[in-house]
Amino acid sequence: MTPLDETHDPDRKSWVPGADAHPHFPIQNLPFGIFAPPGGIPRPGIAIGDHILDLRAVRHALGPQAERALAPATGEGLNDFLAQGAAARRAVRHAVATLLTRGNPAEHHAAQILHPAAGCTLHLPATIGDYTDFYAGLHHATAVGKLFRPDNPLLPNYKHIPIGYHGRASSVVVSGTPVRRPAGQQKRPDSPAPDFAPSQRLDYELELAIWIGPGNELGHPIPIEEAAAHIAGYALLNDWSARDLQAWEYQPLGPFLAKSFATALSPWIITPEALAPFHAPQPPRPASDPHPLPYLWNDSDQQTGALALRLQTWLRTKTLENPLQLAESHATDLYWTPAQLIAHHTSNGCNLRPGDLLGTGTISGPAPNQAGSLLELTQGGKNPLSLPNGETRRFLEDGDEIALLAFAERAGFATIGFGECAGVVEAPQERVLS
Ligand code: CA
């Protein structure tokens, strides 16, 4: 497990205005990303308060170890930086924490090395070779299963094997990218044949994303006790989903066009180092649950491999005065740890590469109002949500915006956040409407 050190000191203050006690990016967080300042080209950066530190501009001031670690980080993506693993991340984290601490002379060069985040364009932090989506949210799997099989919601494999499928990397977009309502083939219950139309059951899914660091050679599984070393960091992921397309297409091979039109990702890689104080035990399995096979089990992973994160979904509409919180859940609502997902993914020899992306699956809490999707919150559209201004929602309407948030909190440590994963639903292409 990642050790605690002076970079986690809650009393460490930064000279960057607004950074101390910033809800997402105080000096204890220091997440990596790719950004472009106004009129500039994309480059690696670190979020600090409401600013972004330009790593290209400061790399020579960070000392030889951090400078060497940053050499492979380019505006094209952080893949080669992530491939180096924890030592490189830690070298940069320590050097940047020192640089940004109150009293450091770097403050006199603030204009050259800091950019106000509001004026910058954020990009995906790495080129995603492959994207896999799991289904590890126990309460989501149970609630969705209940819609179809009230007496037997979980299929017999669920508690033995982390369920997943290979997603689409080309349509993973950074937070802020609007999502155009997809059209597709759908078969209405009262219609004898399918038609092709804009989705009427557009939904979101609140998930955690896992960025892969070093990865493995083809044919060489990652043992579970080594899996954590391959996690480069975390982000928030919205697995936009068209439920009407999904219902018609998913059997027998699983989701396809109902998911591949867009997957949104928060722009900052929250590192395992930043999250070191927020590791938690995996909630114990009920005695009646099967014990996982040995390749999925590691005592130390069970003791510290989960993350204590508070996850939130917010809705903004064209007419709502204030954003409305739809739900809150916790990363400990996952049935499998990130290490178990990685051990399982590579157990057949499949190779994970630097910059690959894993989604955990929708994270819902046990209560109905803690659900990470509208499918659950409205029971498949049967019980619409009532909004404070009198509107209702079964599924998303054009102009609706979904924003996902995550916070890591623990007494004695500075709270850190993930930044937002947000996107507005746009009307479908007119060609489809006619
Ligand atoms: Ca999903």
C-alpha cells in the first residue's frame, strides 16, 4: 500500500491563491492532466486550486529525479509517463508539493508557470488504447436484475467472477463534451417490429474509472498481490446509456451501440499517492456468499484495497434554478476491489497497456435513492422523478446536464476531490428526426 508522507500533511499550505481548503485540488491532491492555455498547445499539467501548473514550464526547476520522470510526458498524452509506475509519479508529486508550498520562491514566477483553470481547455490525459467496463456495483446489479427477475436478481455467476465487457475507446470523451442523443434500432413492447429513432430512454451511469500504469506482457497475468502497482490513478466515468437500444440489442452478446456513442471521463488522474489516506477495507462478504477463487483473493487487498469515496450525481436542466442532487453512493459499494478487477482481466493472459481504462460499473448504494442511474431511480421509467420546479424525469431530456462528483474525506487529512465529470444532452441530428 502507498505510504503516507509529508505530502499528505493537512497543515501544508500553498502560495497559490484559493488552493488551501479547495474542495477538489488542495496541495495534498496534485492530480495529473493535459491542458491547453488560451492560444497555446496541449501540455501536461497539475491542478492546484483554481489554477493549473504548467509542468513543461517548471520541469527544470523540479530537480533531476522529477525532471527525468517527466521527460516522457508530452501534450500528446501521459501514457509513457504512466508506464513508469509509482516511482515517477511520486518523484513529481514530491517536487511539485515543495514548489507550491508557501514560502517557496517559485511564487515570484507564478505568471510564467500557472494558468487560471477557467480559461484553459482540458483534454483526455492519455491516449486510451482499450476500455473495459465492469459490473462490480453490487447494488446496481441487484436493482437492475430485480427489474427483470424480481425473485432472483443476481445471476449465478455474479459473486464468483467480476463481470465485464470490452467497451469502445474511440468515443471516450473528456468532461464538458456535449453528448448528442443517439438514434438506433429499438423494439417497442407494443410494436411487432423494430424501428430506427432517437433514443427516448437516455440515461447516465455513475462509475469510477481506473487508469492503468505499467501493465503486463501478453500471456503474463498480473497476480492479485501485484495488481495495485499497475494502477496509475482514478477518475470519474459517465457510461452514457440508451436503455431502449440496449434492451433490444444486448442479447446474446451484451451492450453495443447503446453504450458506444459516448463515455465521459473527468480530466484529472487522481493518483494512488493522493488517495493513500483514503484506502479502506473491502466490506466483508456475507457468510452465505461464495469465497472467491485463489487468483482473486489477497488478504492485504481485502484489508486496504477499497476506496472511501463519496460519489454524487447532480442534474441541471434548462429551467431548474439550482442543480439538483439525484443521489449519493460510496466506492465501497463495489463488490470487487480494483485489484480483483485487474487480476481477473489479465488472468487469461490478456495484456493491459499504459493508458488503458477500466470502468468499475455503476456504483449505487443499497437504498433506492442512492442509485447511480435513472434506470434504477425511476424503476425503468415507471416512477418518474419530480423536480422542485414541477418538471418530471423518467429519462434525460435534451438540454439536461449530468455532473458526477467524488470526494475523499477522512478525519485528520485534507479533503480532496476528483473535479467534475459533466456533459449536456444535445438534440439528435435532424436527419434522424425527419
Ligand atoms: Ca456501465
